Amino acid sequence: MRDSLAALGPYFEVGRPAGDWLPLRVLLDSPAALTERVLATRAALGGDAVPPRVAASVAQLGLVARLLAPVFGAAVLDGRLLVLDEASWQPVLGGPMPLALPDSALGGVPYDSLVDAITERVLAGPVRALVDLTAGLSVSPKVLWGNVASGINGAASMVGAARPDLAMRSRALATGLLEVPVLRGSATGVPGVDFRRRSCCLLYRLGPAAPKAVCGDCVIMA
């Protein structure tokens, strides 16, 4: 499964935890750990010129996209749920956050409804934890759940690009996830095709005069 996930792209890769990996719960349970991540993101984006809420939104978007991608990929590839309870991470910037799972968790758990499983074990678990923590940094929950929707669309798009034979399956899973109550109405269009979110990730505020300072599914460019 590790090789199959890695073949979908770097956001889907899961390594093996070692001595320098931190339990994911360190990030999910600690406002201080998230604040440190946001401050590092702000520094990387431009420092004091970057509004704190923008850095917080960008950091949260990257984190939720990283957590969702391997779960989404495993669901599409093998019809199983990757449980993130034993996940580990490394607090480094530049590219997708390093994420690891032990061999015992990589096989996944079979479920009749992967939409329900991902909703219950991931969206209502680590993803909600990140939303709630980031909302404490003065970012609107509407923006943060819009980031989650964007992460789901991103996963579907990457799967479709890497494995065209799985494009329809990935779109179906993404569409189902975007219809769960917490995400319903957060976007329009078909995931992986013409998806457009209905909230702004705030990225445009990095450079209001630069048209390219927007995300790929930007609501203000619709």
C-alpha cells in the first residue's frame, strides 16, 4: 500500500515512523504546536507583512490536505479506511508535511460506506480538531471547512491525474464527502472537474495586486 499511495503523488506518501517523528496528537491536542506551525508558515510566506489570519488559513489548508490525501487514496485504491490514530508527523515546512503510519495501521479497515467511515473517523476526528484549533486564531470556520472541501477536491484531482482509471471512483467519493452536513454547500461543481469553493482561503491577501496569488479553486476568480 505504501508504494501504491506514493504513486499517486507526494501528498499521499506515508513513511514509517522513527525516533525523530512526533505523534500526530501533539499537533491536534496543542494550541501551542499549531501556533508554532502558523508562525513558521507566516515567516516562510513573508513575515510581518503577512496577516496572521492568512498564515493560519494557509497552514491549516496544507495540514488538512495532507491528512486527507492518504485516507482518500487508500479508500479509492482498496476500499479501506486508513485510521490516523497512530499517525506521526514531522514539523518541517516546504512541500507536503511528512506523515507516517506503522505497518499495523497501513492495511486499513474495511467499511460498507467509506463516506460514513471517513466522516466519522477523519472529518469528525483529526480534521475537526484542526478546524477548531485554527478557529481559535481568529479564522472563520466557514473558511476552514472550505479549506477541507478544497483538500478533498485536491485529492480527487491528484488521483484522477495519476490514475485516470480511478478518476470516476475518486470523483464519486469526493462528491459523497462534500454532501455530508458539515461540508454541504461549501462548493459547487464536480470534484476534479469544475469544482469551485464558496469561501475564500485568504491566499489572495498575500498579494492583492498579483492575479496569481489565488488558489486553483478560488471563489473570487469565478
